[in-house]
Amino acid sequence: MRTSEGKPRVKGYKAKAKESSGTADHDGSYKNLFSHPEMVEDLLKGFVREEWVREVDFSTLEKVSGNFVSDDLRDREDDIIWRVRLRETWLYVYLLLEFQSSIDPFMAVRILVYVGLLYQDLIKSKQVTSGQRLPPVLPVVLYNGGPRWHAAQRIEELIEEAPLELEAYRPRIKYLLLDEGAYAESELESLKNLAAALFRLENSRRPQDMQRVVECLLEWLGAEKQSSLRRAFTVWMKRVLLPGRIPGRDLPEVQDLQEVRNMLAERVKNWTEEWKQEGRQEGRQEGQQEGRQQGISHLLRRLIEKRFGVLPREIIDLITEADPAELERWGENLLDARSLEEVFRI
């Protein structure tokens, strides 16, 4: 089936159902971001470190509609598929957004199925006819989970080895994994790249870090023609990133990245002051505790000296550096100790 633009509508399997509205918001806002050609271009330029990327004509990027359905016909949301000219042919970029808390060990099998379904649809829709070759497909798995990705990226790794004659029949396919959390901040910061900015925001933990990235985005997305992408970043930050980073706090409504930047700047001031107050309170509590401990150690030293005379330097140091539990134990020992050694017995 074709769309109104004459592009293929793909049917096939889909990823796992969403478990919560928060996950749906995250997935939806991510898909909104990667529905902009600038994001896809920067993703390929910044994170596919291969020579063929230089031969891609990014001005030809166009989004292909996809609607994958599982065998039991349960509908699933669209996956993101783009196509772009590579030399004299189309390159299809299959972008799978993987936001599961657990890692799918059989992701390579899913990719094999998805690519096969894409090819099947291209044939059915007569995008590829008899005598033509199928176009190349770049499968990309974009993952932002907590544990680092460790599943096999090649399907060959999931298939038992067979006699040499059978080796030729073993399928071969690999997907490109982009594990956002595996990139160092210094590596991402060195890239003037929209996808890298998104990864930096995902990895950020302090308002100062988010603020720096937002200031970059304001500079890069200042043109009027980029207002839609600027809005997509704003929506994602408002619905997903900020509630996740600032749980339990009332956040002001923000409609633009400039308002996000201003809000973060104010939060930096407030949180810095809160941190100082908490630090002062902790300092007072620690000081009080330290004062009590010093008083106990001083009293214990006086009582021991009253029983056994002037103490050697190593015993004085031992009492001074002891923790409260040790001081209590030595004080109990002192009640019936007949020698200095018995006071400090274990």
C-alpha cells in the first residue's frame, strides 16, 4: 500500500508495547525529533564513522512511512524509516528507538525481520521491480537505557556453528548500535551536532550541564526555518527530560528553548543556595557530633590516667582517633581492668 506521496507503507512486526504513559511520551517525543531531517543528517555524520557517509546527498533525505504489525495483527506505532541518495541508488535508514529497561538479546533477529519486511514492501509496492537490485539498508538501534548494551550486533553470533558446507546458508546482518550512555561528555561536546546535543541532555545530571547544551541549541537553531525542530526539543525537555531530572518539583510552563534556558539558570541559583544551606546544616551536625566525641575521648583519657598514671603517646593517639564504639568499649573495660593492657583488650 502506498501513501499519498507515492512512498511505500511498510507492514510487519513491531517493538514491544509501551508499559506506561511516561514511556509513550518519551518514545513519541523522540520520534518527533527524528522526524526532522537535520537530526538524521547529524546522526549519520556524527556517529557513523565510515567513508561512505561522505558520498551521501543529504539534501535528498525524505521520510518513509512505516506501520509494522505482528503476526497476530496487533497494531504497533510506526518505526522511523528515511531514505537518501547514495551515489546512484537510494539508501534506506531504518531507525529503531529502543527505550526498554532490559536489553533484547535477540535484537539482531528483529532487525533481520524488519529489513526483510521492508524489502518485501518495496517489492509489493513496485519500488523495486524484476531485474533491479534491492537498495542497501542501514539498521540503526538508538538505545538510552541504564545498563550498557551487550547484546550481539551480528546475527551470526546467535546461530550455532555448522559444518563448513552449511556455513554458506547462515544469514548475515549487522545493526549499528548507538548507546547514548556509552559516550563520554568530552567526546559529545567536541561535536557541533544536534544528535550529540540530544545525547548530552540524556546523560546530564546537573542543571548547569543542561543549561550549556540548551545555549548551544539556541545558537544552532536560531533560524526561522528551524522553529519546528526547536519546538520539538522544547516539548521533549518539558515532557520527558525535566520531569525525570527534577522529580517532585513544580516546573513552570515553558514554550520555547529560551524559556527553558532561563528556567535552568534560575534553578542553578536556587539549587546552589539549597546546597549551601544543606551543607551548613550538615556541617553543624557534624561539628556537634565531633564535639561530643572529643569530650568523651578526653574524659576517658583522664579516667585512665587517674587509674594507671601518665599515658604513652601511642595510647593518647589511639584514644584521640577512636570511633564512638571503641571509646564505649574501652570505658566498659576500665571498670574492672587491672592493667592498661586490659583496658584496650578486644
